[in-house]
Amino acid sequence: MSRFSFYLVYFHLFGVLSLYEDQVGKFDWRKQYVGQVRKLYWETERSATGGKRLYVCTDRSVIAAINTSDGDLAWRKVFEEGRRGDVDDLVYTGTSLLSVLAGTRLQAWNPAAGSLVWETAMEGDITHVGKVGYIAEPSGPGIAVGLSSTHLYGANMRDGSVLWNVELPNSDVVKYDILQVVDSVMYVIGRTSGTEVKVISVDKEGATVSSRSVLAGFLRRDTRCSVVEQMYLMCVCPASESLQVLSLQHGSVFTATSIQDLGVREGPVKVLESTPAGTVLLAPGRSVVLVSVAANNKVTVKKHLPKALVATAVQLEDKWYLMYLQASSNEELKVGGIELETGSTLSELSHTFHYPRHSGQPELMSVILARKKDGKLGYRMAVLSQDFSLQLIHKTGKVAWRREESLAYTYAVELLDLPVSENQAKFEEEFGSHADNVVTMFMKRVKTQVSQLQTFLLEHLHRLQGVKQTSGVIAEEEEEDEEDLLRDEFSLHKMMVMITEPGKIIGMRSQNGHIVWQHLVPDLAPFDTLGSKRFLLFVQRTTAHFPHQPQCVVLGKNRVSGRGQLFAFNPITGEPVSGMPGEGEHLPYSVRQAFLLGVWDEHFMKPLVMMDHSNMVQVYPASMLGFLRDQTPHVYMYQADTDNSMLYGYRLATSGATVTVDNVWTVNLQNQRLNMKITNIVGKPANEHVHSQGRVLGDRTVLYKYLNPNVVVVTTEGEEPATQQLKAYPIFNVYMIDVVTGHMLFHGHHRKAVGPIHVVHSENWVVYAYYNQKQLRHEMAALELYEGKEQSNMTAFSSLTAPTEPLVLRQAYVFPLPIFTMATSITEKGITSKDILIALKNGGIFSLPKAFMDPRRPLVPTQETQEEGTVPYIPELPVHTEGIINYYQTLSHIRGLHTSPTGLESTSLVLAYGLDLFQTQVQPSKMFDVLKEDFEHWLIASVVLAMLVASFITQKLAARKALSRQWM
């Protein structure tokens, strides 16, 4: 079969997926973020857009412009992940943006459009954090200054041409990481691995003015140094609790000032910012101190704000003002302003604004002042918070907008059904008791129907009046969101629970991405496993068990101690469960493994089982320990030592009043010569349903699937050492292991292939993607496991009485594009065909029918394979644009794909999360269980009515004819 014929067959089999223009955004939504802000600049009024933007760079490799009017992105530039895409520094000159990328690329950007003006390569080490500066020239375009690990560059601002470059001395032992430009003189500051600081001054022509080394015996790994007041180097020394100051012009020795001399408590001090008016320090106990450096290099206090949380110094009309924030009430902050010259407090700058508790502590503030028409001062203020959020406050303390940038760091997601309405819950009560007689059930039914009628009439009455009824209390339309948190007819609208890096838990509506609730657990940090960060999020009880409240629990580690940190909450409201503190529960042990027991108790609660560092079993809630003890003979668990490629299997056992584990098997996947490391451990989705137990072949026989729920896929990566004939080359292995018995079902070996390896595991098949270094291409491989033509057990699968070795079929394909991650669609009953969802690095999400990853695709089609419907084998997998489910809505740095079933068997919800969020619906077998929107209801009704009328008339005519025949 030719390739043209193959694609022709493909389009006839699977149709053409398309989207009408008016359907964009109807079944999906996208939200774009920038990440945690590192540098922030206010646009100047003389710019092309009139000073209505904020320019930021973030730790997610992003440079962006944010509209100050609504918080939307004016433009955004996203660079590649990893060190090569890191934005090290950003400077706004008023007409241009200058940046350094990965310490080796100096760039200039057009602030109005976000376009790249020029880029200049710098020689140096890519691991070094570069710096950028700017020298203004009255009669010229100015000079862009870039600092790499080995050189200092000067580039023409007009075209980026290199004017000069200075090689930095001893760059192999000195780490140059500070650049300061003062009056056309550049100061480059570095420090050695020992106890010296190197200061080099260069003029704007590129000539070295001076170079000196200064002894600094106080330097430690935790010592932080920065330039303050433009002419001094200040180092904060936690070990000696002192501030060390050196003059950049002529200083030859550091001058120490004890932190106690500043009148603050002992503890670590942080430099928030430095201006010509002084340096703002954040002292222990969340107090702010404005200090300055005297002529003798001693640090003196200019202003102490013991109740302030954060502060900044701002200049307007040759005067300096100190703006600060301090706590006012439970969820309010007070803005204050002080004129530094007179020390007077300005009433026009004093306001309060709403600051939600879930934002945490304010970390940084940036203010721009302006003179109003009446002569009073006005301000606009950007506040960066502990939860990575960015918000703008202006006028009289009004919050203009807030960007929840923590969602760019989502590490765990769950989609839960919304609760039923009050009337639906009454139906649950009606059929919930088996002790009621017929009369009682009839009375319950009557009461339910009367309540439904009453609710229906009240809703329509209050809708006409413009208000809404909520639990007997008249509420304004702004409370509509809370009342609408009810399950829809097909369960398409769900609650999305998202756990983010700063410990913030967010509940969002799946239909539009609106945030319903937020809760911050400051000490909650993600685990670092298999080379990535992740939280463990478990659903202990769903909304299906009325009147019991749903419950979720998130497990991470404590940000300070490293031991376990746990937080249990209601996923619909975000409230902590009874007895759970708002900051979570700090566990007295480290968590090595955790899983949710597969059975629930009489309250429909599943216990969370954890194994601590001493191999003792812990359970949450602790009251379910007795329930777990009853289940111990049938509960198994496993643990992985990723660095040594070891797997350990355990069985739970009781020991007095406690539960322990017994080691029942050990699997060694290590090869000391290859230094293998485990990179993936992937099990099957816990909520997956398998509809078909086998596959009907062309000869009408059935090939039964190997449906072992205890199988996990393990991948290990290493390197084959070099020999005299061959160079070293990478390898990886793929294993399928039964984690109850430790039995290895399959082992595959790939030479000259590297990761990242992306794995999808579902039903009886596995699909994984990798990069083939020998052929220089991306490939995908498929595995399918079958028992054969006889099924060993038709009721339940048991690993302890497992059938013989499964039949493993495998096939590999060429995939033309690089991949971020993969997932598979999932439906309520498992009837619908599967689609493999592939997040591409070009920003698309491609939906590939599983039929294309069938290892039974024949090279030469036969009558049996044609009757079976198997697609002929072609090495290349097609990537057609109609299969991109996010069409033109490009997504950046996708970290994961999460799929969830709905009440419609044909439909699966898909959430892509990373730097952006995108949610949509997929129908792998088309929407076969719902009529289309353009279905001709009136036409069908007219035809049915016409047929009824015709049948009635025909019946009359037939009766009259029969009567006439009788008279004849």
C-alpha cells in the first residue's frame, strides 16, 4: 500500500477533526503566566505606550510586559527550559530593554512590541550568571555593558556591534558576579574560592583603570554581597552577624558594623534594595531599617520601622520618600509614606487595602509616585508576595488586579465531581435506607417533589427581581459563584484542585478557569523524586457519598526540617478538615513511601498509608489504624532506591499495636559497569475502567488481555563505557514488574538512545518515547501484553495466582517532533477508544489515536487484518494539524497532562499545566451519546407529528373502507 493510500484510509477511518471559528473558547480556555518575578521596572511616561506597562523577567525563562490597567500580558518572550534559557539579568533604559541570557548572550529588546533588536554572543562559561548594565551618552545611542565569566563587553546600543571587550584576570579562580555602572565607569566585582574580593574598574572606552584585591576573611557560602548607594560593596555575614562595607573607588579594607548596633534583633538580615537615598534592610522579626554608609564606611540608621513588613525608597522631584507596608488587620495592609528629608508622614499616601491571608507575607514592593492636579501625591504600587503573586494597588488603596503566578509551578492536579444539589441529595436520602416501608418512602417522595416545586418557583421569582435565593438568605449576584458549585447533568464541570510550589492550594472551575478558593500552607514543599518536583495528592472521599463531606489530603515535606508535611481539606470549599490546623500538620518522621488504600471503611473513607524512615507504617487519619490492621494480610507496597536502581517489595504486618512491613522481594536493576539510575516508575491510573477483556481477531477468536493491576513500568538510564574500538554511548532499559511478587514480566534494552523517556501505561499496553542518537530522531515504542486465547481467571486478577508468562507484542515508530510529556484519555466506563495525548515542544497538544500505536499493525495486510480493522504498518507516525486540540493557542513549558472522565462516555477532560494552563474536551470516538448542537429538532418533531397525523387519517380511512366493504 502506498503512503498516499495509507493517509487516504486514515482520513476515511478517523474523519477530519476541525473547529469552527465561533467555537474557539467555547469548550476550552487558556491562561498564560510568567512565573516568579525577579526584576521589575515601571515603564517611563515618555515611552511609546505612555507608561502603562510593567517590564519583568522571571525564573521561568520569561521576559514580559504587563499592562498596568488590567494585568494582562502585552507581550511575552519564553525561552527554552534549562540553563540555556535562563534570563540572568534585565535592565530598562527608558527606550530599550537589555538582558543577558545564560551568561553568554547579550540582547536588546523593543519595549513597545517585544521584538528582538539585536543579540551579541559573549565568550564565557554557560553556568556563570551574567550581568548587564547601561552607559548613557548625551550625543549617542549609549553603550550596553555585558558581563560574562571571563570578559566584560561593551556593545553599541544601535546595532549591538562590539565596541570593546576586556578580558578579566584570573577568571578561572575568581567568580565575577557583580557589575556596577557609575558615571561612565564600570566596576566588576568577583570573589575567589578563598578569602579575597577582586575589584576592577573600567572606563567607557574599555580601558582598565584599576585592579585590586581586598582580603575578606568573613566570606562563607551563605555570605551575600551587593552594591549599595552606587559606590559601596556591602556583604551580609550571618556567621558574624555583621555588615561588611568596602568603598569601590579607593577602599582597601572592609569595615564591619554589628547588626546589634542597628537596634534590631539578632538574626539574618536581607538587603531588599539600595538607592542613593539609602539601603533598605529587612531585619529579623519582619521589621524594616533604612540605613546609609557614612564617610568612615560605617553603617548608620536613617529610619527604623519596627512594624513594617517591606519598604522601598522612591524619588520624585529631587525628593526622596520611604514607602512601606505594615499589617493593619486580619486581611488588610496599610500603605504609608515618609518624606526622608523632613521625616514627616504624608497623609495622602496612607491607605489600607485588602490583602488576603493566602498571599502570605509581602516580599517586595515597587512604587512609582506622581503629582496630582491638586498638588497632592499619588502612587501606583506593585507588590510581590510569598505565594509568587503579583498585584497592583493604586488610588486610595484599591487593588486593581492580582496575578496568581504560583499556578506556573503546579506539581499535582486532581479533578473532582461537584456535589449534587439539595434536591438531588433528598433523592439520595429516599433510597439510602432499606428499613423504610412503602408508605414512608412515598411520603419522602411527595416531600421531595414539593421541595423541588418550591425551589423552582423561588428561583424564577427572584431571577425576575434581580437577586438570588441562597439557603433562605437574600444574596447579591456576586455570590452566584458559590451557589453554582453544583454538578451539571453530564458532570462536565468539575473542581480542579492544584498544588503549587510555594505551598498554595487552589480550587478552580474546570469550565472557565475561575479561582473559587485558595489556601496557603507556607511550610509545605514538594518532594524531589526521579529528578523532578512533585506533591502527592490523594482523594480520600469523593462527593458521591452524601451526607459525608469530600476530603483530599496533600503530602509533601517540611520546608525547614525536611520531614513530612500533611494537609487535609475539603476540595469543594478549601476549608481544612476538623482538627487540621491551617498551616498543616508537621509529621515527626520522613516519608519514604505513601499510597491510598484501595478499600474504604463504613464512612466511605480511604486511609492514607505511609512508610517512615524507620520502616514503620503510619496512617492518616490515625483513627483508621484499626481498619488498616484488619487489611494487613492483603496489602503490599514497594519502594525504589533510584540512585542504586534497587526495588524493594514489602507486605504489611501487625506487631502489637503497630503496623510494620516485611521485605518479601528485592529486584536489583543495577549494572555497576553501566551505572544505571531509575528515571521513571509508572503505574496504571487508579480510576481506570477496562470494558473489553479481550480483542476479537479476524478469525473470530479472542485474544485475551493481560490485565494485571499490579504491574509498573520502570526505566533505567546509564552509559556504556568506552572501549578501544567504540566511544561511550548512552543506553536505557525498560522493565515491567509485578510489585506484589517482584516478578519481571518484560525487559527491553535500547542502545544509543537517551531520554527524557516519557511513559504512558494503561490497560494491557505501554507506550514510551525517547530519542535515538544513532538515527538522530525521536521515536515511540508500543508494548501490548496478552494472556493468549484462553483466560485464566474471568472474575478477579491475583498476582499470587498469576497466569503463565504473558505474550508481549512490541513495535517502534518514528515521531517527527520533540515531546514534553504524554498521557492517555480516560472515560467513565472505558468503552470509548483511547487517544494518546502528546504535549509537543512547539506548543501544541497532539491527539494520536491508539490504533496507530498498535504493535499488531501488519507490514502486508491480509484478509484477517483487514476484517479486524488494523491499520497497515508504516514507520512514520502522522502529525496532522487537525489533531492539535489546542489549535493556535500555543502552550509553553508543559509539565504535565491530566485527564479525567465525565458523565458522557464519549468525552474526556484534558488539563495541560506548566507555564500556561489549558483545559479542553476530547472525544476519541466522536460524541456518539449526545445529539449535536445543530441537530434539527423542529424537523424531526414535524416529521413525527406528520406521521402521527397520517397514521390517524389512514386509520380512519381504513375503518371507513372496511365498513363500506361490509355493506356491499
